[in-house]
Amino acid sequence: MKCGIVVFPGSNCDHDVYHVLSHVLEQETTFLWHQETSLEGCELVVLPGGFSYGDYLRAGSMAAHSPIMAAVRRHAEAGGRVLGICNGFQMLLETGLLPGAMRRNRDLRFLSVDVHLRVERDDLAWCSGYRRGDVLRMPVAHAEGNYVDTGEALDELERRGQVVFRYVNGAGRREPAANLNGSERAIAGICNAGGNVLGLMPHPERCAEEMLGNRDGLGLLAGAVAGGGRLGALAAAGG
Amino acid sequence: MTTTPSSAAGEPVVDSALAADHGLTGEEFGGLCDLLGRSPTCTELGIASALYSEHCSYKSSKIHLRRFPTRSRRVVHGPGENAGVVDIGHGWVAAFKMESHNHPSFIEPYQGAATGVGGILRDVFTMGARPIACLDSLRFGEIDGERGARMRHLVDGVVRGIGDYGNCVGIPTVGGETGFHRSYNGNILVNAFALGVCREDRIFTATASGAGNPILYAGSRTGRDGIHGATMASEAFDAESEAKRPTVQVGDPFTEKVLLEASLEAMRSGVVLGVQDMGAAGLTSSCFEMAARGGAGVDIDLDLVPLREASLTPYEIMLSESQERMVFVTQRGQEEAVVEILSRWGLEASKIGRVTDSGRARLTFRGRTVADMPVEPLVDGAPVYDRPAAPPADLRERQRVVDCEAPEDPLRALRSLLGTPELGDKTWIHRQYDSTVRSNTIVGPGSDAAVLRLKGTPSALALTSDVNPSYCWLEPRMGGRQAVAEAVRNLATVGAEPVGMTNCLNFGSPENPAIAWQLRECIEGMAEACRAFDVPVISGNVSLYNETEGEAVHPTPTVAIVGVIDRLEDIGAEGDLHLVLGCGFWRPGDRVVLLGCDSGEYGGSAYQRLLQRVEAGRPPAVDLEAEAALCALLRQSRRAGWLSGCHDLADGGLLLALAECAMARGIGLRGAVGCGPLALFSESQARAIVTVPAARTEELLAAAEARGVAAREVGDVGGDRLVLDFEGGTVDSAIGDLRRVWTEALPRAVG
């Protein structure tokens, strides 16, 4: 599958995602410059982590207005796959491709630790390598990952099954101590109603190789390039 | 043009009093006038004072620094460049350096620490190397109680500053150390290390060459921040230091990140000849040092320097330490290619001058020549002092042997040590730093040595920074030796061969003979160890005048050594690399073996300092041959794939090291040692704990014997308790209890 990684000034996980997609998963992978207006035929678009435009104003807010984001929006609306990791997730919230917003972490400090995630959906291509209820270990590294939305919007998100990953303890149970950034309903990752746009705060690209002691993230990136074609069909087939 | 330079309008008259205000001695000022053949202009005085400052000229340390070995078959660039460069194999080289940002961090902790990280990153990427790792070595004063309130503020600010800067640029902070001692109450130490890698044929140097070639200025505009930062960093603090807050620079990590990417891209373009960042002393040191390296001169039109406000004087422009600025020298007529790359990254670039063959730096401003100075005599001919050195008057008193009382209950003593900020868990700090970005981190912070894979090769790099200031205070030469020995040992625990060292020498005022003696002795001890282990010093930094109202910091020669693991594959025979290379018990049934001998040494030990509240005697002796034998054994055992884990014995001694191994993953030990309760806390050097599968024990013991390293089996890994029999009793504790004390220590102390 042709994969494109958008490079914004301040992106700093672009090379890491490239490494996994290109060298581990052996996909045709290219960088897309933020000032371009074409996705060059990429089927998977990744908005990588980092501090786009220094995260000045709000995390992800200036990147949401980059020229390439119009093309990303069209791609998403046409059912194409878009994956936002960390700062990329923040951008998806800022563009409105995903609902909700981010606040600063509960203790107002940058948080760089391994967390446990519970897989809440396994009917999406993204999660085709996991089963519902699986507990994954992944690193997080962010200062603004405290997900928030109104009560009704969160209920709606839950009702539509758009919560894909939640912060849990090692045994797979929710508890305040495992939800370190303080996200509402322990939300770590969500998708859009069509299931083709996914955003999450943890970094699957940093835990995709045996050598680094953890391959829990490989399934997600493998899922992202699995199958090809239109993701809407896969999502619909899954329910 | 042969106009005699003159001060700009409104600038003060230059005389010996103004020179003295700039930190120049009468002799230095006289020498400057002789060199110029006239009285300097105001701008020239400012330039000379910066270049002659301790920070830029190393005038008090130069004669001692010559003691360091600086060559080996791996050294590509030794001291003198922005960062030293060593060959790490497979066509790759590593560029690294450590630098202090002590003075600014004490005055303004957040910006001081942040710009420390920014500066060291620029030092690395100006060499053409992409930064892949940072370490930070921090020393704070007492943080307890009411008196510690300011120190807690400093800890918080420094940690946030380092984190916010490194995290944003996207360079992982993979290790370092943090210590607390009252000698840092008036002067904290912030030593930042960065390492970058590049292909061996892609290295750049900061050289201006080729008359007529254009000089480009890139990055942030020049403002008034940081003026005379280098001079401030060359003075002791006094009651008025607070007023120096405006001399602290303000950092912008986002600009740094784009400057990094744009610079690396520009260097790949093939038209860049030389690159230099504007660090200490800003445009002054970058122009003069680049010209000096190329044996060239420069003509700079200060009207072309991009400014934040139009009213800056030439003096201010030359001395500003505004951050995130670079100078490029390109091929003549090719500057547009570089400007285009920079502007694609949203950076301003302008041509501010050209390289000449005059050997002089000529600066013009509004049609007037404001400086015309010979380059080489100012840079390489800066004064060098052989300051009088003598042991401190109270040395004998310091080294008087004090009897150490044996603990009535070693477990209680262990818990007390684990509960100090000094020896407590440092996760509160580490988790504010991104340690996994760039996806190379196999072992991150909190271990003996960090380990990073080197993508595209079978190898890995190992990094560590070490120093024990109490040892250095009691006996500087032994302390200097120990810092190097411990760093080499830490690398050996992961099987890495040391390939190069950088350091940051933090001392008080060299004008005090006792401090000059400490400096000389520490360097001598370090140099002895470097020669013994064949580790070249390839870069470094000296920070003097770390004292306030006559109270100097403990001598703190921070050492950072980089090692290479040739084949990671060999080491992982016994399981996952991050488990095997970390320093914790993880597999029940493994045998625990103690390597090395104890001689019951307590001078400057954690037990003596933190529990007996005494700092006296002689520090543990460092037997360089014994260290070399131990390290060779560890590397051999790693290469052979025998070990499932390894941890060296350092501060706190054997019991603390065993507790750390147990707390790492909550897996315990049942064992016995043949020593009394006090020896559990002895800090004799050249020791390590290794774990091996039972089937490998024989091979390990035989190899140890062959190398003359004492080895004894201590017990077996397993269970959730630390149980250790010693002569006269047993330590027996649930690991969870120890962990609680250990993990709560620092968060509680910083409030």
C-alpha cells in the first residue's frame, strides 16, 4: 500500500513512522510536505507526532490550516485511511475530522512512560491484528493528551463504538492510576463514524520491533496497511 | 579601505576603567592596545572581553587540559571543533560534546536549562551529524524544608526547561544523573550532553575559507538577550547576581528544530563549506573562530544582520546571545541555493559579509568601521594562566579517617538511603523527558548505561555520565580517576567498548589556589584513567567561578563516555535485549555472582554522608588494573552471551545495588554474603553484580579466574523478597516495601 507521511515544520516522529512502514512492513512510503496540495496517490496518510509549528496557540491548531490538510480532508471524506499519532491526533481534532479536544495532562507535566491500552474494537482494519479486550503496552510522550468532550458527545461516541483504545492497568481494567493524563472515560484513541480515520496518543511506531523490547504497536501499523482498497467496506463488514 | 575604526555614536569612551568593568585585567587591556596599536573601540573592547573570558578562552584551564590524551585510531576530530567526532564502525561516526549552563540556570532555571540543551544540540548538528540522544547531569543543593524552597523551584524549572526543549526538538533524553549536596546551594550545575551520528564522509567543520566566499546568517533575529552571557558565566555570584536575569537567553525549540532540519539539508546540498552556530559570545565567537580555523579574515556589514529592533548598537549585535542562530560559509555565487532551503523551512537568511585573506575581522556599521582586529592573535593568542595552585589548608582535616559505625539494622539503613532524593528513584524526572522518540532506545534512563541501536547496522551505542563530587572533594586526583573508571565500568556492564569521552569541569574560582589545585589534580586523575583505558578525550567544556560569596561547589568533573557494542545479536542470547541489558533481576532461577573485592572503604560514601552526616577520610581507592580486568571480563561475558543482567556497584555499595536489581522488576533474591553489616555499604570500586543462567556459572567463574577477578556466587534470583544473610544477621524485606520508599523519595522531596 502506498503510504504518505505528512511532514510539518516541527514534526519529529516522521522518520520513526517511515522506518516501520518502509523497512519493517516494506511498504512504498513517501514524505508529503505540508505545503503540497496533493497526496500523490497515497492510500494511507499518516499525520505523525511532534510539535508542528511549535504547538504554539494550541497543539495541532496551526497544522490543521496547512495547505495539505484540504487534501487530507478530501481523502478522509472519500473513505481513505488517515492515521493521526500524538500530535497527528491533536491535528485531527483541530480539523474536526475527529470529535473532541485535548487539555493539558492532569498533573500539567509532560508524560513519557509506557502505558497499557485495551483494544475496544477488532472489527476495524486498524485492529485486524488484535482481538477485542487485548491489552497492549505502548509508550506515550505528550503534554496535552487529556481528551475531553461534552457528556452528550462522549455518550454518542461510545454509542457509535468510536472508542478504539482506552488506558487500563496491566490486567486490562480501568482505574484512575492507569489513566495518567486524565482523559475522559480513559480514552486513548478514537475513530470517526466511518472507521477510516483513527487518532491515538500512544506511539505504535516506537514499539514495533523485537529489538526495542516491545512489538505491541506493530499490529496497528500492519493493520493500517492491510487489505488496501476502501476501508469503508471493511468497517461496514465489521459492523 | 583603511579607515581607523571608531566607536559608534553614543558609545562610552574606552579606558582602563571600562576595560576593568568588562573583566579585563590591566595587563590584558594593555596587551589588547599593543595588539591593535591603538586604543580599542567600544565594539572591539566588547569582542576582546568575550574572547578573553574564561568561558571562551579556557585561559585558566588550558595548561591542565593538555594532560588529556586526545588521539586514538577512532578519533576523527578531537577538541577544538564544535563537537568531537569518533568512528563507530560500519561507515558511521558519532559527534558528541557536553556543556555547562550553570550560571544562567541558577538565575533563570527554565530558560537557562532549555538553552543549555539548545546550545549543545547546535554544537552537534553544525558538525553535520543528526542528534539522536541527550544526557543531563544535574547537581542541586539541599531541597528539604523551608530552606529548600528556592532549590525546589530550581529543580522544577530545570527539569521542565530540559524537557520542553528536548521533547519539542524530538531528541530523546536517555540518561544522566541527578545529585543533591549543600555545596550546590548557591550554584547549581546543569551539564547537557548531546550525541549525533552521520556517515563518515558527511562531517562538516566550522571553517571559513576561500576569499570572497559569502557569509550567511540564518535563523532567529538578533536581540538584546544574553549580552555578555559568556562573561557572566566567567564570574562568581554575589548579592547582585539576581540583576543579571536579563543576560539569560530565551530559547525557542521550534526554531531550533527547523534550523536543525534546514541546516542538515543545506549541508547535504553540496554548496556549504563551513557552518558554525552562534553560542556563547554569539556572532563574535562564531566569526572569529571560523576565521581562525580557516586562517582567514572576515568582512562583516553589521547593517545586514537581521535585528529584532533597529536600535541595537554594533557592540550589542556582536555580543548578543540570542538563540537559534547559525552562520554558513558557502561557495561563491551559490548562496541562493542555501537561502532557498532555509526559506522553505520558514527561516530568514541573509548575506552579512564575506571571507577575506586579510587575517582580520573588519566590521562596519552605518558607513563607519567599528572594529578592525587581527583574528588569530585574539583567538589563539588569548592569555593563558598558570595560576598558583596549593592544596586547601584543611585537606588534612578533610582526609582524617573517621570511624564508621556499623548499622544496628542494615535494612533500616538501606531504607533510609533509598528514601533520600540522592539515591531515590529518579522516575519523576525521567518521565518528563521523551526517552523513546527516534525509536532507537533499547535501554533508557535509570540504568547503568543507556543503549541505543544504530539503525542499519548490527551495532549499538552505549552512553553514560558519571562523577562523585564527594570523592573529588576529599581527594581530587582519586575522584577524577573514579569518574572515568565508573563510566567505563557502566559501559562494560552492557558489553560496550569505550570509544571517546567528553567532560564538563565544574569548579569554583581558579584564582583561589586551592581550587586551582583541585582542577589540576582532578584532570590529572582523569587523564591517568583515560590513558589506562585508552579512552581519548574528544571534546569538553570548563565551567569555573561556580561559587557564591566565597563558597565554591564541590569539584565536579562530569564525565560522559560513549561506547560501542559491535554486535547486539551476541548479547541477546539469554533473552530480550532490554531485559538482558537493563540492570534488574528478571528471570527466577538465575544465579547471582558478585565480581570484585571489598576493602571496607567508607570515605565520602553514601552511608557516611547521608546516614552518619560526615564527609571525611579518603575516598575508595581506584586500582586501574583491577578496573580494566573487571571491564574486560564483563565485555567478554557479554559477547559470549552468558549474562542475563549486570549492575555495577556504586554509591551505596552492595546492598543498595542488590536492592536496585530487585526493585527494577519486583523480582527478588535469596542469597548470602560472608561480610558484616557495615561492609554491605562499603564503596570499594571495580565491583559488579551479574546474573547468569545456572548452566553458565562455571564458564563465568573460570573466565573471572583467568583474568584475576574475584568472583563469588551470592544466591539465586526469585520470589518477591530481598533476603540476604550476612555475618551476624539477615536482611529480609518485601520488595514492594523497598520500592515504595524508593519511588516516593524524590516526588516527596520536590513537593
